[in-house]
Amino acid sequence: MARKIGSRYTAHQILGRGSAGTVWLGEGPEGPVAIKLLREDLASDQELVGRFVQERTALLGLEHPNVVSVRDLVVDGNDLALVMDLVRGTDLRTRLDREKRLAPEAAVAIVADVADGLAAAHAAGVVHRDVKPENVLLDMQGPLGPGGSHPALLTDFGVAKLIDSPRRTRATKIIGTPDYLAPEIVEGLPPRASVDIYALATVLYELLAGFTPFGGGHPGAVLRRHVTETVVPLPGIPDELWQLIVQCLAKAPASRLRASELGARLRELQPMLAGMPPLDVDEPDTEPEEEPREATPDEPVSSARVRRGAVPLVPGAKPADSNRDTHTSMRVPAPDELAGGARGTARAPRAAGAPRPGSARHRAVTRRRRLVLGGAAVALAAAVGVGTWLATSGDDAGTPRDSHHSSPASP
């Protein structure tokens, strides 16, 4: 059902929903547009509306082929909306969900495009703060690049900053998506351009491996890993590419490359990646899911099968199994919490096809092993018992044991 957005735009149909708002296919004076309509509770926040207007000039002035341009910002009654260019295609998360992981050449080409867009934004003084596959759009009508990749454009500039108002998130809160948060954000430092580089390197790792380097399990555990753990190497990629990823995932922001440097270096590596197939690795083991259990008589059946960590992280949002929701608000971990969890928690990738601990397949394999080992133990005990009986009975009867076992070999 169509609805008016301000005096110049009409929203026709919903394209997607996120925790910050809803994206509509719309129409404006110059043709089709995408309209991101923020949640009503955000639109009613007068402080946020003021910040929205202050950001108008910076966002409208951000123009680059790898950035989804913001055409207008609308404040009209209860409506707070960003009007953006319409990209005919899909987001990177959808492609990743479909293909699991990308060939290195295609992954590097996509990330190089995003790095170029970030370079333009950073030069204009704009930090994205929420770089992740959901915010990377693939233009299916654009020319194919290396590895058959479509042009990549970064969207949702300014949304994280708008929502991260001082009243909404004090020094004890973090705004962001756990899997992609730079360590300095977890430690409560203000976001600089380097947080986007860290997040983009995380995206590159995910495109290659099919999982993020520090994700998995409860969001608190994810935050701790960002601060305390070292990224686990990925087998099968050139060392030059791996060293680039490691540098951009450095804990110290000053050690990371700038966006323009990252884009240039990635394009230099593309020729050596031509024809390489996707990596053959499985996601590392994380905290296993709780075992399903029977409900007690006074307990609803549905509550007996709740996944650990499936709690709403955004005020007003429904519980979800994913911790990749946009603009998640989290408590800043205390220093003692960050200091305690690194030992023994490194997430090394499993061999392809290996079962995950805690999964049904892993339990079945474990049971089979126990049965095999138990059978072997019984057989061994029986053999030992028979041997002992023979030795005892032979001695008791006064008959010699098999002489060729007891006698030394003749010369």
C-alpha cells in the first residue's frame, strides 16, 4: 500500500526490514528511489531528529561510484527517512547465504570496491561504523569484474551515527554489530576511520571462509575475542593476502591500512588469485547449543528448547538467533571480563566435513566410538582372561607350555 513520505516522495512496497527501520521502493521527482524509513520510536526522539538535520550536508555531499548516494533526508511529522539511490540487485549477505563462501578473486574484488567507497567517505570526514555484508549492495546491472563479481556499493552511511546519540548510548553502551566491532569500540573508545577498516577486513575473512574470525556464541564472548584473541590463519590463500588481512585486523588502530591503501593493495593481488576455487574449510567450534530437554509440568513446552543467547539485543526488537542485527546496543565489558577469556578459546577452523561438538552428528559419532572402544575393551579383557587361565592350567598340570614360544631361537 502506497504512503507519502514528505511532500516529494511516495513509498510503494517494502524491500527489506532491519532493526533500525524499513526500506521501501519509492518514487520521487527524478524517478525510482530507495527510502529508508526509520522506526517510529527513533523518529519521536527530538535529539536524534536534531542530529539527523545536522548530518544532512555531510551525507548529501558524499558521492562515489561505490557508495549508495543519499539524495534527501526527510523529517515530516512522525516520519524520519533517508532517500537513497535505488540499486538493482541484492545485498552481499544474501549472496553469502546462498554460496557459503566466495572464490578469492571475487571476494577481493568486492572488498576492493567497498574500500574505494570508504576512502571517499573518510576523506569527507564520514565514518560508516557498521560495515558488514548486509550493508554492501551488489549492482546486478553493472559490468562484471574480476571473478565474475558485480560492482559493490556501501549503503547506510550515517545511520549508526544518527542512532548513537549521547542520551541513547552513554559510556557504558556500544552501538554496532558484534561480529564486526573493532577492539577499540569494545573498550569504549570513540570510533575513527580505522574501525571501518577492521570491519571490512572481517568481511573479507568471512567471504573467504564462510564465517567471521571472532564471531559465534554469546555476544559477550564475541566482544571479548575481538580484544583478546589473535585471528586464526586460513589455509589455502596466498601469504600476501593473509598478511594484508592480519594487518587490517590489528588490535592497534594505527597499525591498520587506510582505505585507499587497502583498495590499491587488494587490486595488486587480484592476478595471483585468478582461477582459485573457494576455500574448503568448515566453521570453527563455538559454544554448543543447549540440549533440548523435556519441559517440567509447570513450564511451557516452548521454553524447554530455547537456544542459549537468543535474547533481544535492540530495545523493542523481537528475540533472534543471530547477533548480526544492525545497531545492536550492548554493555561495554568491564576490564576484568576482557582480561579473562582468551586462553583456550581460539576458534580454529575445523577440517571440512568434521562434525561440530554438541551437534547430533557429533554425538552419534561419539556413541559409535564408545561402542567400538567398549567392544575392544571387552575383547581385550576376554583375551587376557583366557591367556591367564591357560598359563595357570598349564602350570597346574605340570605340562610344559608351547616350547617354541619359550625357547630361544636356534642359531
